[in-house]
Amino acid sequence: MMQNDSLHRACSQLLAVPKVSFGDINSLISHYLASSLVPVYGCLPLSPSSSLINNHMGDLMHSLASHPEYKMLTVRSIPHISRRSADFSTYQWPGLVKHLHQMLIANASMEEGINWQLKCGMDKAIHSVSNLLIIRGKDTAQADCSAFKEPRLYVDWLSTENALTCWSHPRSFSHHEKSVTLLSNSQSVAPLLDQLMERGWQMFSSRAYVHQYQKHGLEVDDFVDCFAGLEQVLASYKCL
């Protein structure tokens, strides 16, 4: 799940796009998806016997969405930096991993404005079912991802060994010498689902566009069933 407002802020504040268009937002979405889906090795650190993942989508879903009640994913990828500024910026693995770790805990969509006071295990900290870290760039062996193995990040009915997956590739991605992508099945989706449900109920209660769907065979009960299903998904994530 991605939120247009967050994508717009990232384009404006971090990528220095003067007038953000739908094309700019779609380009950022494509960047997130590509950083998750281009070829990668299924381990960190790499070894001489490492091999590329053959069934990329299958392994991704197996790692992140094996529980039938939790199928919603969010994606974060850093650094955010314009191509013009890339030649003048240097990033190290400890800083990238630390920022992404705090972004997960505080449910931040970008690396600026993170709540650094929120710590793992606090009431408002995000709990995860599973996380997938993808490390791309040179010296990936130096990337220490142990912070993501903290048991308090995860639900108590799943071991950390099964909850965290790390993939890597020594080739840099896009114009970034080093980059980290986090795919997360966590409570991060709850605020987005809450907004979606509220807007959806408001439109449905005023019967906005309902008649157009009824022309194609959908009935009011179909909408109610969909709302009930989404309410159950939302309740499940809130109870993590």
C-alpha cells in the first residue's frame, strides 16, 4: 500500500521537484517497485555459493504474507535524493539501516521528520508480522541488519528467524551507490485502512456512484460485505 500524500511530499521535499505531477508520483512508485523486484540474491552476506532468486514473487509472498489474515504490505526505500544531488552525497550502511529501522518503528514514510523518541516496545511503536530487507550496492557485507532482529518488533507468535528475511545484491540500484528497501507486513497499514474505510463509508452512506455499480449487477449487500471484510482486516492489524 502506498499513500499519494506521502509520495507527493517525498517528491516535493526530498527529490526537489518544483511542481509535482502524476508522472513524478508514478515514477517514484516505479522506483519503489523496481527496488523490490529486480534480481537479487536470497542471502546476506553473499557467499560464493549464493544464487539469484528464481521465483521472486513466490519467495516474496512466502516470506511476507504466509498468514491468511495478514496480506497487506508497505514499502519504504532510502535514500531519497535527486539525481542532480547524488554525485555530491555519500551514504554509509549504518546510517541507512538505522534510519529505515526508525522509519518502521515510527511509521514514517520518509527519512525526514522521523520521531526518534519512539522506541521499540513502546505502546505507539509499530508491530510487524514479517519484514523483508533488500540491500543493494557495494560492500553489502558491511550492512548490519541486527536491529531488525529485535523480538519486540514482531508478534509473539512468530519467531524472529521466520519473521525477518534479508536479500542483497552487490550492484547499485538506480543512481544510488547504496540503497535499502524494506517491505513490511505490519501495523503501518492500519492508518491507511482507517482513512480508506472512513471515506468509503461516507461516500456509500450518501450513495455516491452506487447507482453506476448497480447498472453492472452489484447490489448494496455486495458493498456491505466488502466493508465488513475490510473491517475485519483492519481489526486484525490493530490487534497485533
